[in-house]
Amino acid sequence: MNSSGTAFSTLIRTASHEQHTEAETSTFMSDLLGGRLGVEAYARYTEQLWFVYEALEADAGKLASDPLAGPFIQRELMRRTALEADLAHLRGPDWHTTLTALPATQAYAARVAECARTWPGGYIAHHYTRYLGDLSGGQIIRGKAEQTWGFTRKGDGVRFYVFEDITNPAAFKRTYRELLDGIHADDLEKQRIVTECKRAFALNTAVFQALGEEFPLTA
């Protein structure tokens, strides 16, 4: 609990709700989920995700022993290998030779990497916004992608959204929120983490906006 008596996980969820809605209702994501964009747009989006998760997971091993961030470093959440399998399916075995990050993605990944290196509390903010989002709204994206572009259910092309080692996502998310509620940080640090959550959503939304410019719907 913080001094106001509100659970920290509730504080984070409430504070980022507005940005969360904005990200989910971005034109690019609406068009993608509405089946109005081709598989190329989906592949490009998947490429951008790779840069973000590379930043999240590259230094995860070093953070495992950190008293604040350590409990959040859980192998079953890691997404980079699954993303690479999806990119191989979408782009071919040489996917990494044509991989490019949009400027908005570079900014997002750079901020995640900076937090991973210098600020465990900030890293938790990015960890929360990404992985809990993947376990929730990500499942909607998976279903739409399978339906729209004919990917095998939970197979190549959508492996990023499949958490094979998490058999009960609802229970996992509950435990994750308990970890948030139990973090040893004072109110000021908690407020900084909440602010970084908002920043994470804003950075994510900027990527959607950039993708929307790259894939405008033709009238």
C-alpha cells in the first residue's frame, strides 16, 4: 500500500488507463485489427516489437539479482525467441538483414535500455506495460491475425502472443500484481514508476502513429 491506502498495482493501472485506451484505439491498431491492412503491416509491426523486446531482455539477466526488479524477471515471459520465430516466418530466414527500426521505435527501445541499465524502478514500469499487455490485449491481436492472414492457431507468425509456459494467465497476472503491491519503494519512487508507465504508453503510441503514417489507408 502507499500512504493513500491504495494498492500500488491499482495505482499503476488507473494512472495509465487513459494512455492504454489511446494506444488500443490508435488508427493503425484499429485498421490492423479490423483487417483493413495487409500482412506487410503486421510484419512491420512485429519488426518494431523486436527492438523493444531486445532492449527489455538483453540486460534481464543482470537485473535478476536486483532487489527491486529481480522478482519480475521470469523466464516464461521472455518474448525475443518467439518474435524471432515469427519474423523468420514472416520475412524469411534472413529476416535480421532487412530489420529496421522506425525513429519512434528507436526512441522507445533506447528509453527501455536506459532504464534497464540505470533505473530498476523504471524498468519495472516498462516490464509491466509490455508483458501484462501481451497477456491481455495481445490475445485479441493473435486471434485477429490468425483469422485475417490465416496463420496456424498459436503457430508460426503469432508465437509472440503464445505464452506456452503460462497455463493460467489470470492467476499469473494476479501474482504479478501482488509483486507490484509488494515492491519495496517509497511513495516518491512509486510515483516515479507510475509516471514512467505513462511515458511507456506514450512511446508505444508514438510507434503506432509512425506505423499509421507508413501504412495509410487509401480512400
